[in-house]
Amino acid sequence: MADKEKLNDIRHSTAHLLAQAVLEIYPDTKLTIGPVTTNGFFYDFLPTENFKEEDLPIIEKKMHELAKQDFKIEGKQVTKDEARKLFKGNEFKQELIDGIEDETVGIYSQGKFFDLCKGGHVPSTKELKHFKLTAISGSYWRADKSNTALQRISGIAFETKGDLALYLKRVKEAKLYDHRKLGKQLELFSFHEEAPGVAFFHDKGTKVFNKLVGFLRGLQEEAGYKEVKTPLIMHESLWKTSGHYDNYKENMFFTSIDDATYCVRPMNCPGGILLYKEKPHSYRELPLRVAEFGIDHRYELSGVLHGMFRLRSFTMDDAHIYCTEDQIESEITNVLDLAKTLYDKFNFKKVSFAVATKPEKAMGEVKSWDKATLALKKALDNKKIEYFVNEGEGAFYGPKIEIVVEDAMGREWQCGTIQVDFFLPQNFKLEYIDSDQSRKTPILIHRAIYGSIERFMGILVEHYKGRFPFWLAPVQARILTITDNQKEYAKTIFDKLNKNGIRVEMDQAGDQIGAQIRRGQMDKVPWMLILGEKEQENNTIALRPGEGEQEFGLTIEDLINRSEKLNKY
């Protein structure tokens, strides 16, 4: 069994162990669902009285007691009628059972405890040792605020004691470099009650954001992408045709204009499709690669908003590739190459891949889903890229490749996606004229590499611990003077660096040089340029980098030449 599969089984089984412990202590609690998460698991409950933080150690202790009893974890298939009897009085499980298409459903048991489940477990509870409950939060049944309010208990689980200890150490370290804290300290971005779930970019943060956009824009131009801009608000009929209205309505914002209903876009693809339909297309134009840095809005529950990591408004580095069926694999391969180039730039040492397959709520025929899923897998196989399969985790309109990067603190972030879509082109009746003059429907590949640029920027703040590489830093150099006598010389240096595209500023506080240096270190400026009497006399500069040894006797030309190399994409 692959390590990731084993870890998923451990976490899935620990979620069941949590449910078992809760029922032992609070027998009138109703169970709902308990899936695996990136680093652990959660289970959503409807308790008779709300859980409190002080309940977590009690529940966790009971989990360890139950685990030591070495219950075998066994699964079996039962009829739906049998399952309904087992979960009599639990409306949540009844709803889940009703939604299962098969005639039988899976039941997994350990001791006297049982739960509705597809499987994926360790053989026995004795293998569940290295876990910790981490939080209690609010949730809603099926993530719909119009449904029953529930309580979620979250936890982490690992295969070894060392892995758990390492994770807890990283969590402690991550708190020191929380992007919300550093974002405020470095004057990058802030958050305000007047616009929950939306980031306010300061001047320095906007510089970083624009550099991220510029870097990818350059890669896309080299790869033959065209760039477009489409409206933020469009009529509801468009979203009904695309399927978003039926499949994504609960996550969308709406507005009324001239007695008609309009939708604030949650995704960029329908607008891009309208542009494709503007004129007839020939097979000679395909593949047609079209990119958009589009602002999207999605309704997220206030309880899950989290700085730049979970927003209601964000910018997608979206692209849509219209191609023939024969071009699918080569286009996916090209996107994989583009993604590698981008992630390498940020020094992500480990990048992993998963293929997410047809979800429960999906458009189209199974045959088309199978064809699209196979194309994704073949592209990965041809590149000799190992991947994991995430069953049922695809978008409602197509399967996708999910790209996960590991940051400097060993945490994983799902960023990029590549999706094959047979359905939107059919819904919108997209066509191209083939070589035999017949009309055919193109395949649509959806692609994002940053994912959300805001989220990716938040990841980078923590990945670099606020110390951006030179090319990305909002302020690349700060000029410090030992006395006011060097101010005129400093202004000359400033002007020359500024004219040569270096993002430079002067420390105007008038403090002692030691205080200026400490401030530069706190602000994580890559270059501190120190000017004293000696530098002024010799027309040189002393360079004190954020990390590394101080250098003396550098000329302005030395710095400009060095910056040109560091600024290259």
C-alpha cells in the first residue's frame, strides 16, 4: 500500500474512532459525516448540548482507551432497508442512504460501534496511536447555511510518534510566521470588517501581487496564450447554461438590475466561452489557449474565512484551452511543464499530483468522464509523474489533476488544477470546422497554476517567512546613512537605482545606524545600502544583505549589474 493511502486509512479510521468516543460519552449525539483532511480528519455532530474546548481532552482520552482495546475494523454490504433500520432516528444518515445509487451500502464496525462508510481503514484500532484533537468549530449539514447547524471536531493523525511531533513543531513555527501577522508587519495587506473575506492590498503588497502576475504572464506569452478580460457580473441565464446555477448556486452571489437577476461570477469560464463564440473557428486555430487574470467571488461561511487562505473575493490565474480530442494529452503535458517552471521559481522542493475523479454531483455521461479521466492519467504517465487518485473529488463538470506543493515548513498546499471538460462545450454548442468541413465540438481544458493568486501570495509569505527573494521583494534596497552629511550622496544613489528599475527607498527616520539596520532586518529588506563618510569620499556603497556577509567598496554599477541578474525571470 502506498504511504499516502496508508495515512489516509489511518486518518479515516481515527475519524471513526472519534465518533465512537463521542457516542460513548454523549450517547444522544447524532453522527453525520467524518472525512479525511489534508493533515487529519474531522467529524460533524449534532449534540444535545454544544461541545466546549474543555471537552476535547476528555474525548481524546476516551479515543486512546478505545484504540487500546484492539477492536477489529470490519466492513460489510447491507441492503438499504437494513441500513435505514440501523440508523433509525438519524435523519442525516437516512438522507445519505437515500442518495446512494447502489442497492447495497457499506457499513464498517469496530466493537459495538458502526458507521455508514465506503471503506479505507486500518485492520484494527490498535494501529491508531498518534493523533490529537485540535479544534471545535461550527458547520452546516452539507455546507449549506440553510441546513441544520452542526459542530465539527477536527484532529490530526499520523503513522508515527515522530511524524506527529514534527507536525506539532511545524504548527508552532507556522504561528510565528502567520501570513496575517507578517502581512500587517510588512505592510502588504490587511483585512477589515467592512469587507469580510476580502484582502485590502497596500502599496507593497500590490507590488508583490503584480510581480506574480507579471511572471506568469511572461511564461504564458512564451507558451502561446492570448489574454482576455471578461465581465464580473453577467445574467443568470449564462450560469444556467453553464450548470453553475444548478450545481454551485449556494456558493454564488446575486444582484438585481432592471428587474433581472445577475450573478457575480464564481468562475471565469462562461465569460471566456462567450468570447469563443464570437466567430467561427477552424481546426487550424486549435489548440487555442486563452488566459485571464479574473476576479471571482464565492460565498464562504464566515467561520471558514482565514486570511488570504480562504477568501470570498480572489483572483484566478485562469486559462482555457480549446483543442481537439487528439490534442488533449499534449496540451496537458504542456501545462505540466509550465507548472514545473513556475513552482521551481519559488523553490518548492516537493510537488505532488493527484487525479480527482467524478463526484456524486456531476454533469454528463459516465463514458465521457471515463475518457477525460484516462486522458489526465495518460499525460501524467507519459511524463513519468507519480500520482494519487482522489475518488469523487473532481469538479461537477469534469475530472482534474490537482497539484500540491510542499513549503519550507513541510506543509502541503493544493494550488494548481488541470481539468478536462467535455460538457461546457456541449452545453454552449461550441464548434470548430474540421479538415473534412464537418462541424465538431472542441474539448475544453481548464487550467490554473497559482490557483488563487491571493492564496498563493499568503503561502509565499509563510514559505519565505516574510523574506521574499530579491526579484519579488516589494522593497529591494533601502539606503541607510550614518550621518546627515551623507543625505545628498544617498539621494544620488537613490535616483540611479530607481531609474534602473530597482525598488529602492531611503530610511528618513534620522536614527542611529544600528537602529536603521534593525528596522531593515525587521522589514526583511534584501539589501541595506550603508553610506558613511568613507563611502561618500570613494563614491562607493557598503552592502549589508538580509542574509550573508557585509560587502564594502561596491560601486553603483556593481549593484545595478547584480540586480539585473537577480531580477531575471
